[in-house]
Amino acid sequence: MPHTDPASLPIPAFADVAALSVQRSARWRPGLAAQQGPALHSELFASSREGGGAAAALAFALDDIRHVPRAEGSEARDRRSVLWVQTREAARRVGRPYRAGLPHALQGRVIHVLAEKAEDALFALEEGLRCRDFAFVLGEIAGNPGALDFTASRRLTLAGERHGVPLFLVRLDAARDLSSARMRWEIASAPSPAPRWNPQAPGAPRWRADLFRARAHAPGEWVLGEGGDGLAAQRPARAADHDGGDTAASWTAGLRQRPPPRRA
């Protein structure tokens, strides 16, 4: 079989590959659902001691709903119900949803399911993803139950993508394992900003979000919170310092300087 010397390839070909790599590694940002559609299967790893997993999941879901283009002839606002599934162990660790504490847009729209075991919760989640009358599905499962293996995760991904219903699965006190989720986050509470009119009052919730795996985005860290018109994200200073400038140019320059491989 003939071998092609990489050094003989034209530089524009390398530039095209670099541009494609950059396109697939674009940074996540709030409102991205307007161009790419919602993330249909996301996992959020969080500690039950902080209770921020479900709150961050709701923030992600509402941001997607706010920016996903509405079909012609449909209502301006998505008024569909929301399915919230918890295992009994998850509810014991973080409590059940409290209607008065939910975002105003979701009050009166949440259908809560309390499952005895992880197997029952996975069944309810998959059935919910098959119903297009749900705006999104939120699940909370504690630990790493054997039922939540890669096969079960893949079934959830396929159900969500086939029917177009997003899933936000909160993994409480769980270790990172194999999963087919398109976006996987590590969520932790962050200090709240002081309110403008009363610095002693509790501030708006904020989270430190680490996107450690994504199908269409580069990994990164953000501090998330409510902005003036929805979810706002700021890059931590230490994360921003490590960002390169022109990724495509740097990648291509590296290829220019790379020596050709030695032939055996």
C-alpha cells in the first residue's frame, strides 16, 4: 500500500482540518440552543450536601426553553408540563420539590414521580422521554446503582433524541462512570453576589460548573447565575488564562513544524 508523506500535503488541507476541529470544539455558552438546539441528554454530578444539582439542571433547562426557536403557529411560551423523577434515596438526601421554591415559570407544571428503586426511576424517565407533551424531564438518582449502566444510559439518549425531549439527570454523590450523555457536568455551589439594596440579605444562587465531557463542545469551567434576561456565565480567571487565542492558527502552525514520520 503506498504511503503519503504528510509533509507533501498542502497547508490549506491542514487548515481545513483545524477549522473543523475548532468547530467541533466551540465553547459552550448560555443561549446556544438558539443555534444548535437543546442538549437532549445531560448529566450533572453534584453533592447532596449542597443541593445545587437540581437547581442548576432547572437553570439549564429554562435557558434552553428560552432560546429554542418556536415553530410557526405555536404559542410564544412553552407551557408544557415537566416530569421530575426521584428515587426514594435521592429524595431522602435532598428532599422533594417544593412548589413555592420553584421558578415562577414552572410552578403548577411539575409532575413528580417518587420511585422506590433505580430500575423504576429509569423506566419512568424513559417513558417520559417518549412523551412530547413534556417540555423536559429531570431525574435525580443517588450513587452508582448497577441498573444505571452504559446500556441504560444509551436507551435514555436514544429515547430523548428520537422524540426531541431533553433529559437532565442529576447524579447525587456519584462517581464518574461510563455514559452516553451528550454533556456531562460537575456542579458545585459558588458564593452568591451581594444584593444591591441589602448586602446582608441572601444573594441569588450561583454554581461552579465544570463541563468535563461533551460531544460538540470543548471542556471548560464557568460560574453560572441568573443574569438580567436569563442564565449568565463567567469564565473563572484561572480558566480564562489557559485559553488559547487563534486555535486554528496555532494548530496549523504546529503541523507545519511537525517533522515527517520516520519510515520503517
